[in-house]
Amino acid sequence: MSAPRMRRRTLLSALAATTAAGVAVPTAASAYARPRPRAKTGPISVVYIEVNNESMTNAARYTLSKGGAQVFDVAVIFAANINYDGANAYLHFNENVQNVLDNVATQVRPLQQKGIKVLLSILGNHQGAGFANFPSQQAADAFAQELADAVNQYGLDGIDFDDEYVEYGTNGTGQPNDFSFVYLVQALRQKLPNKLITLYDIGPASDRLSYNGVSIANTFDYAWNPWYGSWMVPSGPSDKARLSPAAVSITATSSSTAASLAQRTVDEGYGVFLTYNLTSTTTASYISAFTNKLYGSSAIYTP
């Protein structure tokens, strides 16, 4: 996985059940004792966490002072990779991502029990294999199966596509083609009908959302702007409730800009607000800058 960027950058227990929404939950006995997630109104808040340096549990430490709902609705494990073995693309976890997956009981389940969806982001790795250059529909389907297997094995809530750092053409790989990403996303949706599939709107794949009269734009549950500190309506679903034109880096975007983008999100009727790089440092004041605009409430940090 690539280093953090200024721009933004254990097997599932046999006792776990799966809800209709696709979130792995404990058995009936433990679920009975678990508090129900508190509801809130307003856009959903998404946070990417760089697990090379930070814990996924950071996402559950912030709640709204009014009502106690979780600030973040979706937390993204950043990031697994699409690698190349000289013949085929394959899904790769570095040691830090693997550590999260091996410890889902402490890194993922506590978030899901609070109502937070946990996604696995897939990122290029400078080897030439990407979402946009599978040589055939069969190759795209094979990679989709690897993604679906990972989601099911570890009890995750879906996949996020981030077409960066691929270096198309490296190691004799092909250049982007028109059918690859369409076949990949179609196959993944068939394999994961009740899970989330999201688009980080960047790279050649994001420019190739239709092929032979078929569009996958509305196959994505959500899509977001990849440029932190800016406003850009992303490609993807036609419904504004599923888009985040706003994007902020918690460590690099000013709180005034975050507040302004949050207010614009509300004013223009968009349903998603994207944040990146939540760390273990207490940032309740920064997060409050945007939660006050999104939800009319400040944020509280709980160690």
C-alpha cells in the first residue's frame, strides 16, 4: 500500500449471523444485551482510516452530543491492493490490513455493533494490475470472486474501489479498456447483492462506467469526490442522496473549510459527507465543525 498522501490519501465466526442489511451480528444471546444504535437525521458521514498507522476503532469514538448517535456511519479500511503475479491480478493484504482482518473481533465487530458499516478499500500497487485492464470478462469475474470471498470470510459490509497507483502497462499489463470495470462491478454486485459497493471517483476506471449500452453508475451505493478540501460532484449514482461532492482530510483541511463544505452539502441536498485520515489524536473540535452543520450537534470524543 502506498504511503499516506496529502491529497488523501480471522475468519468470520461460525456463530455470527448476517442481517438483511449485510452486517454481521452476534448470536441472539449477545445481541439481546447489545444497545441498539442511536438514530440521527442528515447526510451519512464516511471516514477512511489509514490502518498502516491507525486503528479502525477510532471511528467509533465520536458521538453526537445531542442524542448520542455515532458521528461516522461508514468506516473504510484503507487499503488492500490489487496486485499482479505476472499472469493474473489478485487481492493482496499488507501486514497491517491483514492484522485488522485477523482481529475483526476487536477491530471491526465493535463498529458494526454500533451501526457503523465497515468497507474494504481496494487500491492499485504500482504493478500494472487495475480495475480497468482485465483482459477478459472471466478475469474480471475471478477478481470479483476474490473480493466477495474476502467480504464474506471476514464479515465486512462491502468494497470500495480506488483506482490509484496502478501504473497501467507496467510488467507487460494492458492499458485501460472500456469493458473491464463494468464487468467487474456487475460481477461483484451479483456475488454481493446485499453489501455496499462504493466508488472513489478517480482514475481510468471511474471514467469507464458504461459499456455496450450498459451503465454501472447506479450499481454503486455511494460515490465521492477524491480531492480533499474541495467540492466536486462525483460520477456514479444519479441520486444526490448517494453522492458526496464534499471531501475533507481531517489532518490537512481547515476546520472552516470543513464547516463550509458541510453546510453546502446540507444546502444543496446531498446525502453523503466524506472524510479522510482519522487518527488516534482527539479531534472533537474539528469534527464538531462539520457535525454542527450536518446534524446541528457538536461531537464528543470517548477514549
